[in-house]
Amino acid sequence: MRVAVIDRQRCRPKDCTHECQRFCPRVRTGDDTVTFPDGPDKPPMITESLCSGEAICVKKCPYHVISIVNLPEELETDTSHRYGVNGFKLFRLPIPKEGKVLGLIGPNGVGKTTTVKILAGELQPNLGRVQSPPSWDDIILQYRGSELQPFFEKMRAGSIVAVHKPQNITDLPKVKALAERPVSELLEGADSSGRLNGLKEDMSLIGIWDRPIKFLSGGELQRVAITAAIVREGDIYFFDEPTAYLDVRERLRVARAIRHLSDGGKTVVVVEHDLSILDYASDLVCMFYGTPGVYGIVSHPHGTRVGINIFLDGYIPDENMRFRDTVISFKGQTTEDVTWAGADRLLEYGNMTKRFEGFELHVTGGGVKKGQVIGILGPNGIGKTTFVRMLAGQLEPDEGQAPKKTLLGTDLRVSYKPQYLSGDVNSPVRVFLREAGGEFIESAEFKTTVIKKLELEFLLDHAVSELSGGELQRAAIAACLARDADIYLLDEPSAFLDVEQRLACSRAIRRMTQTRMRTSFVVEHSLLMADYLSDNLVVFDGIPGKSGHASSVMTLRAGMNSFLKQMGVTFRRDPQTGRPRVNKDGSQLDSQQKAIGEYYYIGKM
């Protein structure tokens, strides 16, 4: 079976010479394999039954918008949905289980959100029949004998009440009917289950209870959207990336709230990229694999620990399927309380204080070395971005002085990737990177370590303004690492990225930091990424929105113990992969680690 997909949004037939048609060997023999049914200025159509699969058009397309893949013929009968001719194709569907939390894990663009929309009744699956969509009878017949047959029968009858927390919540303030309404009015109107009173404090809503929706931050919007879903009475609940914009404490609260739903007998489906939170919240896991934007395949369900370990291994034993060439492992990392033994010290900074109206940040001085990666952990609204901006020279402290010189006396050069990115750049990604790093972006080192690892090769000729959130994030990280600087400052580099992209970015940051003997400060909410990336930590505590305190540079073990003690959470390592796993609150291991003050796992894998 051959799948040919064209990215119609990025296809630019006016600016090319139709290489896809001119070089197609089947077209040269007289077949209509590649045609322009809507005219020469519109994207082409590839007839998959005629395509020979040589993929010459893929190589010749100047804008890299064509993908052709060969898949086993057996998958054809498992087609669940397709977005038009030469559009994305999804195979199989996961099966929600009553009273269980089903976690969905996989790269961006392989069908997780499409799956959620189908199971929530927002999108009727077409079984790949784009030209003649099937009826409900055809859909039920397709899934006869499986647990999805009664599920779709109930959906057709309208007897399933689905509650869906969507992936994108930043557009909520733009909805006129919601923008002016206070949080209290919105949630009280949605509370058909009587669960709201128990969630007001758990979801930290008291401080924003009377605030209009249009004035909420990303994290506040996320908490409101999740609460609005939980308080509605339904049969099945869908949470699409519920931890975006949230700090670690808030992520754990959300995970507990989702677990509480399933404990009450509700069916829950969660799409999540933070493996620690997915591990904590889920009972079962289905993996999605394939080529982003081209096709996606849903695996059979597995237990949470086994499923996540299979995902990290890249091989599904029960399907004899290897979907990734590399194994992701956390083994070899140590939690010994030792000072990082790097190269020469780069700089030292003293105590600093910065005051805003209603907020005050105190920073304890510290020193860093060349080749060192310092993770920055703390709740939202505690001053992490303020600290980074002081180091970047964008803010001047009210007391103390931000570092301006290295210990060698040279001017301190800083490369800063901010938390919030602007895509208002019309130049291509290649030009964007060249403006940041000059000729260095053409070096073999940068191409191998950054461009390839961040999967930017096929985006270089596309305008920055056309990039999605995840693509823009990767381009911004690459631009930060391209600059000739002493310090890289990266504020939440994992936002909008999937698990594999987060780990790839971690490897790129660490490699560039160590090979070029730079120093990196990385603000991060994902403990998995912080654990994977950091040599040392700066930990923030205080009262969010009122006061914050930044520690000096601490060892990884001391920093994690300090931070996790604030959170009231302990971690252990998985014996197979070495990845961090959250201990269940009140479990024997959780109690033991808290009793000896070791919130961060002990030993070396």
C-alpha cells in the first residue's frame, strides 16, 4: 500500500516549475500519476494506485511538501480516517476502558488529536473513503466484534455524553461570549456534577475567581479549562495536552484530579507529552507512531509502565514493529551529591534584588563553569523569567549588579531564547538562522548537532511566519545555539514539543554547550527534561505572584531534593530505562524516602 501526502498549505506551485510532474517516471510513460486538477497555480494531486513509489518527486520538490511512504497492505483494512485526497491517514483507533485512564503518547502530527475528536463524536471517521464517506452502519460494521462496535452504536444513538478539553486553549479569550465573563460565572454555569467546590482550592482558582477570562494567563486558562471539563457530568472525558503552560506542582494537581475522575467510574482519555505525568495519571497507554503529517498508526494498549518503556525503546514486541532507530535511556545518570567537575569558571554573579508592583525577587549569588548546563526549577509566577532577563541584560536589578564581564575580563556575550516567541518574521528559516549565527550555520557541526537533531532540514526554505508552534520553538532554539555567545539562556524550550523533540533538543543543547565550552541556563517545567539535561540546578521558592527567592547554583541531587520537598513528591527510577517515575502519594516507598529526606531517587543506574 502506498500513501502519498501533499502539504497543501506549504505547496507553492506558482513559484516552482512543477518538478513533481516533470520528473515523475510514470508521467513520462503517459500515465496521469501527477495532475493539476484545479489548475497550474493550485497544488497537484498524486494518484496513489498509479504511483511507482520511487519518490523522485519527493527529492525534486524545492519546498519539500511531498511525502510518499510504502506500508503493509494489511493496514488498508485498518484505515480509520483520512483528511482528503493526498491527506493525512490514520490507522486503527484506541479503545477507551470504563473506569480507567487511557494515555495516548507519540510525536506531534501522527493523529492523537484526530483520534480524540473521533472518539468524542466531533469527527465522524470516514474509513479512508474520501470520495464517498461511509454511513454509521458502515462504520459499525467495520468495527464489528471489537469493543468499538458498542461504543459507536451508543454514539450513533446519542447516548454517550463526551466532555472534551481541547488542545488549544489560548483562543478562549477571543470568543466574545466568554471574554468578559468572570471565571466564577463560567465554572458555576458548567458545574452539572457538583464537583466544583472541591476543585476551587485544588486547582488554585480562588485568586482568579472573579477575574474575566480575557485577563487570564496561559497557565490560568489551562486550569480553568480543565476544571470546566471535570465539573461537567459526562460518560467519557478527553484531556488533550492538559499540562501545557503549567508548572510541576500544577501538573501533579491536574493528574490527581484526572485520577479522581476515573476512581469515580468515569472513562478518561489523556493526550500528554510529559512522561512523568502520563505515568502518574494513566492505567493504560496506547502509542502512536508513523510519519508526522503523513500517516499515524495506533498500537495495542499496554500497561502504563510497560507501554512507556516500549515507547522509549522504539520497538513494539507484540507487533514486531520498530518505529525508531534509537533507544532513549536514562541509565548512567547519577544522583550523587558532587560538585560538577567542569572546565574553568566562566563568571560569578552576586546577590540581586528586583522589585515590581506587588512582587519582589531575591537572587542568591553563584558561579558557573564552561560546559555546564544549569536547570532552573520553580512554580509559575515566582521570578524565573525575571532572573533570566536580568542575566540577559534586559532588566537591571534594583539591588546588586547583573554580570557584565567574564572572569577573564571580557564582555559577557549572551544568547537569549525568550519564553514567548513571535512568528512575525517573513524571511525563510535559513535567513533567520543566518542572521543569528552567520556562516556558522553552514558548518558540519551545526548541521549535524542542531539542524538535523531538531528536524529543521525541510523547513529551511519556509517563512518563519508559516511555522507551527512546535516548529517555531525548534527554530528559536537553533537560532539561540547559533549565536556566538558565552551563555545560552533558554526559557521553557520544551513548550509545544513532543517527547522525542524534547529529548532531541536536550541533546542538542548539551552537545553545543560542551563542545563549544559555553554555559547554558534552561528554565524548565518538565522534570524529565530537567533530569535529562541538567548538571546543576537553581531552585526557586516563595509565594507565586508576591515574592520569590532564587537559590545559588546547587548540585543536581541537592537541588532536586529541595524542589521536590516543596512539591511534596518523591521520585524513583525505572529499573529498565532509568527514567524518573513519580511515587504514588502515601505509598511505602514515598513514605520511606520522605522519612530520610531523599525526595530524589538514590544511586546510579
